[in-house]
Amino acid sequence: MTGIADSDILAKMDANRPLTDAEKTAAARGKARFEEICKAAHTLNQSIFVDAEETWIQKTIDTWTEEMMARYNQSAPIIYQTVQMYRHDRLAYLQGLIANATATNHFLGIKVVRGAYIEKENNRALELGYATPMQPDKAATDRDYNAAVRLCIAHIDRVALCAGTHNEESAATLAALLVEKNIPRDHPHVLFAQLLGMSDHISFNLAHHGYRAAKYLPYGPVKAVLPYLFRRASENSSIAGQSSREVGLLRREMVRRGLI
């Protein structure tokens, strides 16, 4: 969303601060761009995923996305909202989304992620003196992530789930849940997703066993893509440990194949 709307204006809207006439015009342009994308996706029957952002601009993004889902998800889950489960309020938020979609009779597209801005979020809360919106620890994040996945699967006729995770336990939990509930592994409302170049052992094994798996691909000029990837690494300190583990897995596979 930050590619089509001004982040500073989104922050002012989230904080209920008055906008200048120029800012109101800019905000309207951003929302119009967003709807144009959603309308095109609906026309093409092509799903569109709306990224989650920092908490201080997320409320407006949520509002716009909910409006687009109600408008364009009438016959299929075209628009997907992203919920970050490292926020302690997101499980209740998801429950509300499902209740509203059921009441208003539209499909809900949900991408469940843990989140990538935890250090930034905690630092800002500390600096500005407000309670952090983050979970107290990783165990709480993992608990709510898996609870969100189970909640979506419990409403699979209404909810389409994209499970964005590099966590083996979470991927295994969802895979086992589909088997337990006798839901086809390739059900169109269930998708696993990992970043290209990360957790390929999860993606490839899921695909091999008949689950729908996708790789998230940042693309563009190298000078634009590399800074994005560096930001992802700096925003999520756990990436370093994950990368080291994957290097070890690759080395073991190369040894098994006799390549080294």
C-alpha cells in the first residue's frame, strides 16, 4: 500500500489528525489507485494481496481493504487482507472480519503472517511512551498464528487462507489439519507461501505432496530489490539464524549428491 499512498498521510489519518486540502486530495488519489487495482483484479478473476504495514498506518489500510473485500469478494476471494500475528490484537480482529463477512455474505481472503517490524514497533513504543502492540514473546506469536490458521480452516467455505510462513512447525500444523479435516490438499482456499530463496525445503516438499505452495518474489532493478531485502533482514533479526540453518541444509544435500 505504501507504493500507492503516502505513508505520512496514512499516519495522520490513523491518528485522526486533520488533513490539509492538498493531503485530502492526495489521500483520495491513493484510495482511487487502490480501487483501480482491485477492480482490475476482479475483472481478471486474479487474486490480489494487500501487504500489512506498521501499526501507525495500518488502521486506514484495514479500512480500505475491508471496503474492497466487501465490494469485490462477492463471488470469489479476490482481495486478500494480511494479518500480522505478532500483534496481540489480531486474532480478535480476524474473528471480527469473519463474523462481518458472514453477516454481509462475501468471501474473505486472509494472508496470515507473523510480521517483520517487531524491533521497529517496540522501539517506537518505547520512545513515544505507549504500550507496545506486539506480543509479549515469540511463543504468544506462534500460538496466535496457529490459532488464526485453525480459525480460517474452520470457516473454509467463507475464508480463503494464504499461510505465509518460514516456520516448519506452522507449515506442518496446517498440512496435518487439512488431512484431519478431510479437506483436499489442493483446496483452492488454502495456499502456503514462502519468500523466494528462503525455506525452499518447506515449499518443495509441500508441493511434492500435493499442497498448493507459492514463492513470494520481489522483483525489479537490483538497486531497488537489494535494499528491500536488506530491510527485511534488519527488521527481522531471526532471518540470520534461519539463513544459517538453510545453508547447512544445502550443504548436507550437496554432500548427499556427491557435489562436495
